[in-house]
Amino acid sequence: MSETKTNTQTTTVRKVGWKYLQYQSALILSVGICTLGAGKLQAVTENSVSLNTFENENSASELTEQIPSADKLENPNPETLNGFEDSLVELHYPSKPLPQLMAVPENFNPGLRLPPPEPQPPAPSSQPQTSTEPVTPAVKLESLTTDFRRDSDNFDQRNLFIEETAQFRLANGNRFRIRTGFNSFEQQDVESVTNIPLQVEWEGKIDRVTVTVGGGVDTFDRLPTALNFNARVEVPIAMKVSPSGQLQSGVVISADVEQGPYKSNAETLDNQITAWRFGPSIYWQIDPKTSLYSSLRLGSYNDGNFEQQSFSRLEHKIGQFSIAANVFNWNYTDDVQETSGYFSPSDFLVYNGEVAWEGNVFEDLRCRVAATLGQQRLKGEWDNSNGYQARCTAKLSTNVEADFGYAFSNTRNRDTGESAYNNQSFTGQLRIKF
């Protein structure tokens, strides 16, 4: 009897070690799969508004790419105005999109992650319990996420982002993430730039407040190494979640701050432009079918420029369809596109309406298509602002999902004078859970 008890009380402590070669192989395999899938929508798949995400973004800075769905809510491109992607109502959170310090509407994809319901305390037991469960490891690998995005416009500007994120869970419930990858920036009459980012991020909870802090370095093939930093505080208020995990109502208030190289294009990086960007966001689930998202971002650049941008999105779901209204305003103190290389309008306004459909095409394939129609004003001149996007999520196995998508928008991300402007994005994401 004593021997059995001794064996029962004996546990094996497992230590999770770094396996660099395995991680590197996973990165290569993940990128390959994402590329074949045509990429996710970081503008199409990230809940956007559609200026293209206008998406967190990374934002019109993260606007269309998805303005969140409860799990897909996360950071500023005019594509963001394209679709708030999946409903912010589902506590089935998607991964955070590529972190980009871009103030353009197509990169605005806020990430509001709604906390799951509080676990119920265990029922008291009348008999003493013997420890038969294995000891919780000090560090556990939770997931690997590979993000892919390729943006190109009709002025021969091409940006490519391929980034891998490994998320670990600590024994105390906190999480930390390690992110790296390969990014490239090409532009006419400018030598291309290659970037390898490395960032470590910690996430924890203080009561009901979720705190995220991260930092790292950006290395370049021909430019000096630069530091990056980000922090986020998020507070849920009066959240009501159904037994099935659907958000009925509630408010999520958050504040973000980030600093680092402004990854707008090759010329901006060549000029070593960096920026501090900060501001609050609010997500209000009015009822199970209606939501409102609004954000304000202020930015201070090392060339002396200052920006202010605001974005609001009101969405209502009707069965598998949804309608939304988006408004984005962006202005800078000085227009420095000719000297610093980035789009810096003194007054830029975009508003549009969006119609979207989302549903299961097959048992393991879910897709979303959306179209936007609206107006944009630059330097007092009005023009049409239209776009469309499509994104599909394939469930490859119980623990593996892949997103791939495409988005097109004519919402400006540069001042082209009388010439028309358009941008298209191929995006993808591979998620592996352990």
C-alpha cells in the first residue's frame, strides 16, 4: 500500500528546452505552406475597414485589415477599412497580425483580446486527494504562428513580411513570445532594404487588467541596427459571455505605445526614420450582432514631424452577412514625403460603407468576402475610395489552421498627384497549437 502511494506521489518534471534546429525547420515549413496558400489577409484577413485594413494594427494603420473579431482584434493601411473580419463576438481569438509600425490605414488592425470566462473554483472534496497529475512544466510551448504578407502598388513599391512567433506559457499563467523573421522593402530608384526583426514580448494579468510589454532589435543588411519597443494595457468592462462562448455585450478599453523604425517603404528606412506612436482604443459590443470600435493614435517622428489619426467602425451582422460604416482621418504637421519618404498628408479623410459575407464553404474551409464603397479627400480634392477582399481559413487538422487571402484598394498610401493609386495585398497565416 505504501509503495503504491509512493509511486502515486512521484511525478516527473519536464523541462522545455530550446530546440533551435526544430524551430528553424518549423519556420521554413510554415512559410512554405503560407506561400502556397496565397497568404492571409493581413488586410483582408484582419478585420478591416477597408481603406484596406484600415486589420493594428499596424493604422488608418490597421484599419481594414480586421478590426477585430474577438480574437482577431489586434494593432495600424487603407485596407484596414475593409473589414473588421470575424465577429468580435467570438472568443476564438486569432493570432496577432504582423507587428508593423505603419501609420497608414491599410495597417490598422487593433488587437482587442477578450478574456475567457473566469474558471469556476473546484468543488470541495470529502476525501484527501493524492497527486496523480503530472507537475505543470515551468515553460510550455503553446503555439507557433507564421505570418506572411506581400504588399505592392502601381508605383513599383513592394513590401514583404514573413515573421514567425513562438508563444510560451509559464507555470503562473503568464505568457511570453519570441518573434523573428525576414522582411524586404523594394522601391523604384531606391536600393532595396532587408530587415530581420527580433523581439521578446511578455503578457500577464493584474486582476482583470492584461499587460503586454515587449522589446527587441531590428537588424538591416545595409543600415544601422535599431531598437524597438511596445506596451499595451487592456481592461474589459461588464463583459457578458454566453455559455457557448459568444460575447453578448461588453466594453474593452486599451492603450498602446510603440517605438521603432517606421517600416513604410525602402526610402523611409533608408532615411532611418523612427517614431513613437501611442493612443487609446475602445471596443464596444453593443449587442450580439452590433459592435463599435474607435481609436486615436498620436505619433512623434525623429524628423520632427507629428501625426494624428483616428478611426471608427460601426458593424452590424445579419446572419452570414454584415454591414459596416468606417471613418478614418489622418493628418501630419508637415508634408515630408519628398524628403523623408513616407506619406504624410496635412489632411486626409476616408469614409466608406462595407458589405461582407462569411460562412463555411466546406466542413473545414471557412471564407469571407467583402467590398467597400466610399470617398477619400486629400488636399481638398475628393475621389472614390473602393476596395474588395477575400480570405479563407482552412482547418488542416485538430491543431493546425491556415489563413490565406487577397485584398485590393485604391485608398491612397502616398501622394501621387493626378495619377491614380492602387494597392494589392496577398496575406497568409499558419497557426500550430500544442
